[in-house]
Amino acid sequence: MLTIGSVVIRCADVDRQLRFWTEALDYEPRLPMDDDFALLRPRSGPGPNVSLDAAPSERALPPRIHLDLYADDQAAEVARLERLGAQRVHWPKRPADADYVIMQDPEGNRFCVIDTRQGAAA
């Protein structure tokens, strides 16, 4: 049996990404940390780890993989993530009744915030 243990995000600035993702997900780093790698884990409860790896890589658009983050209050979470440094990403093909908002972290890694309320549209 396989399970997802960690999703790895390549980044240029581990410290900046560490600040963003720990606040965004309410995760904490596993100690000790390296200068070029950090494993973040849920502060409480289950969930996959998120690892930050200082490794230069070209950004592909659209990305081949991205995170979907589920939110009970999508508008509040999008606003909170924007205060942390994330930005909304405009996509002209996004349906008007989409239940997701496309965003990117401070280094441009894309993710979606999904509205989990039954029948909700963003």
C-alpha cells in the first residue's frame, strides 16, 4: 500500500517559503532543519507533509501539478492568503460558477482554494 507522505515544492528562498506555508497551512517545521530543505508537518491532526527544497527549477505554465486547498470559508481564506503574500491568478477559461480560486505563493507556485460548502460557487 502506498500513501502520500510529502508534497515537495522547489523554491529559491526556503526561509521565505517556510514563513508563507507554515502560516498558510498552520504547519510546523520538523527540527532540525537544513539551510536548503525543510519538512513541514501539520501542527495537529493528520495530513500530508509539505517539503521545501532549495533547488532551482524552471516554472512551467500551466503547472504539471498543483495543490488544492479546501476551505469552509473560501473568501476569508483567500483574503488571509493574500495578506501572507499569495496572489490571485487570472485565468480567462475559469467558469463563472467555479468553486475554486487560482492563486500563487510568493515564488509563483500555483495552488487552488476550493470552496467546500455544498453547492457553493466562488
